[in-house]
Amino acid sequence: MTTLLIADHDNRMLSDATARALSALGAIDDAVHVLVAGHQAGPVAGQAAKLRGVGRVLLADDEALAHGLAEPVAVLVLSLAGGYRVIAAPATSGGKDVLPRVAALLDVMQVSDVVRVVSPDTFERPVYAGNAVAVVQSTDEKKLLTIRTSAFSAAGVGDVAVPVEEVRVPDGVWQARFDGETLSSSDRPDLASARIVVSGGRALGSAEKFQEVLGPLAERLHAAIGASRAAVDAGYAANDLQVGQTGKVVAPDLYIALGISGAIQHLAGMKDAKVIVAINKDEDAPIFQVADYGIVGDLFEIVPELEKALG
């Protein structure tokens, strides 16, 4: 069964999400084809060619693909779809934008947020904010999947790079256009792939306190910073830091929740962390039901003590 994986990248670096999605697809195909759609993205194709489990890399290099607009990428994938039984993408913002368009053009159902591949036509995906797992069997001739990458480890690097084949982008007049972007820069690890995440909730009280409390601890631990939806809605943190059902799903080695009550929507985004530490003054907070270690107390007193203990 031939499988096509749409790579997630920024035209310079292949994202960790692609390697994780590749690991998931290994249960279906031992030689997955990876599509790198971008502009001047040759280095990305080279990185993909070295991943273990890749059979071939398809490189589509065109200005229309420079910014990952879903419309031209979907048309490109459609032009390649005839040779594949499975088409997949990481469940990132890009994958969630492109793949539903492809599914509509092919008139097939998409299986979203796959967390386990049971067989080539049967998959598990979380429902009800992660409180239940649905087993979905697809009878469509072509299977379209988005992979929840936090559920899988990243594929390793192989001994030999596979061939890179250039493919043509179909001509078209696109309705969408790229107007511009604003990029935020940070020295901290990326939230989606960080080994340690320190998250804050509404209990921090202000944007200033959020940075004052979380910043030094994250710096000491070399951790990414996250936030609950309540903290984001209150203006304490930026939208791209939100962890939860409507934010980012993370599964770090260590997740530290500061002043987060543990609403079901937040738990859906972090409960797969290997170790969860919760600090909250409410001993009945739901976060303690999933925490491996819990401290009941004032986070403004406990966090400084934790920093001292870390040296």
C-alpha cells in the first residue's frame, strides 16, 4: 500500500511533526513517500530523504507554494493522489488546512487526529475532549488521515538518503493570496515539541505576573511556556501559547501546571505528558486527578522555593 505524507516545514527546516507522523504511518507502509511543497525548499527535501521509513521524497518547488497556502497545495496533492491509497499530514495548522480540502476534492471522509493505527483501514482517535477513544474504520478507497503527532515518537535518521524527485505544480489562478506575516521570536524551545513545558493559568492575575513567575522557572529548566485558555482570554499570554482542546496538544516529558484548575478542555491538551506536576491552592482542583505530583499552596510562594531548590 503506497502512502503519501505531506511534510510540515518552513522552507528551511523539516518540523519534528513530520518525523512523528512518519512513525505513525510505519504501521501501514514501510516506505512512505514524503511530499515537500514549498519554494527554495531543497534543504527540507534533503532532510526528509534521510528519515528512516521514507521510500521517496517528492519536491514541488514553486513560488505559489512559498507560504503554504492551502489552495495550491491541495491542488498539487490532488494531482498526485491517483498513485496513493493513503494520504496523510501531521495535525498541525497547515495539515488541518490542506487535508480537508483534498478530502472534499476527492469526495472521501477524513479521519482526524489519529492517535493509533490499528490496521491499514482502522484507526483510533480521541473524542469528547479526549475522554473517550473512537475506533474508526474507513471503507473509502483512499484513506485521508491527520496524525496527532504528540502520540508518536519521531522517526530516526537512516543510513542512506533516498532519492528526491521533482514534481510539477499544476497551473492555476488562486483565490487566496499571501499579504504578510508577523513572526514572534523566542530563545525558548517550541511549545509543540519541547521536553519540558511550564504552563500558567488565570490564578497568576496579570500579564506581568505571568512573565514574572513563569519566565525564570522556564529559563532555569530550559522549558517552553504554555498557558490555559483562561489565561489567554484574560490577556496574560499570547494565543500561540494556549494548551488545550482549542490550542496546542503537547506530550512533554515534564509538564508543570501553575495555577491551572484543570478544566476538561485543558486536560485534553496535556494529559499525555509523561510526568505532570500541579501547583494550586484549591485541593479539589481537577488538575490533581491527572497529576503525578501535586502541591496545594500559594504558587507565588512555592515557585520561588522551587527555583531555589533547582540551584
